[in-house]
Amino acid sequence: MLCKSLISRRYLIVLDDIWDVEAWEDLGICFPEGDDRSRVMITT
């Protein structure tokens, strides 16, 4: 559902407390590539 929602849209997503590389990789596949107007911010 997330993947479909992000196609052709601008977004700012803030992720907190992502320490596991596998967790980021699982989430990363949902973000469309090539859209320079959108951002994903990871905080620690």
C-alpha cells in the first residue's frame, strides 16, 4: 500500500530509531527512485 501511495507524489518521510540494516532495506524498496522533490530523513 505504501509503494502505490508514493508513486507520482511528493513526500517527506521521517523514520526514527532504525538501527537494523535489514529493516531499512525492507523499507527502502518502497521509495520510488529518481524523484528529487521527495525526501526520506532518518533520525537516531
